[in-house]
Amino acid sequence: MRTVFLLTISNIFMTMAWYGHLKFKQSALWKVILVSWGIAFIEYCFQVPANRIGHAYFSAAQLKTMQEVITLIVFSIFSILYLKEPLKWNYVVGFLMIIGAVFLIFKKW
């Protein structure tokens, strides 16, 4: 589905914008802010169309929930591979609880 693809690309860029600079702590803060802002612009180029296209099929709450789950998946991979931080058991349990929210939001009641 196009919406999921665009949201995934969007989240890859946003994760880099928000957390990529953590490996460059020696760089001036104003520089990493500008670079992050530039990366975030690319993120918006995918996020806005994803929401426009997706809103034809999903509610805004469903789109936001979908985006959050994609964010957790992208962030988990990024955290392990790029930041070299372990994925602890309590993080996984917390993420699973958020998946429970997905059920509640997408279930037809």
C-alpha cells in the first residue's frame, strides 16, 4: 500500500533527523540543528502525501497510529544498527502494548 510505503520512507528520514546527530556530539549544536532541519524537510515531502493519500481510506487517528507503529519499527532497527544500543526486554513489552492500541483503534466496534 502506498500510504505505508510513504510513511516508512518518511520515518526513516525523520529518525535520522531526530537521532542521527547523536553520533556527532563534537559538532556544533547549530550545525546539527540545520542539518536535522534539512533532513526533516525531506521527511515532510513523504509524510504529507502519505497522509493525503491515506486519508481517503483511513481516519486521521488510524493514520497517526499507523505512523507510530512504523516509527517504532524504524527506530528499533536504527537504534540497534546505527546507535549500537540494545533492544531491551522492557522496550519490547512497551512496544507490544502500543500494538495493543493498534487493535483498539482499527477494530470496527
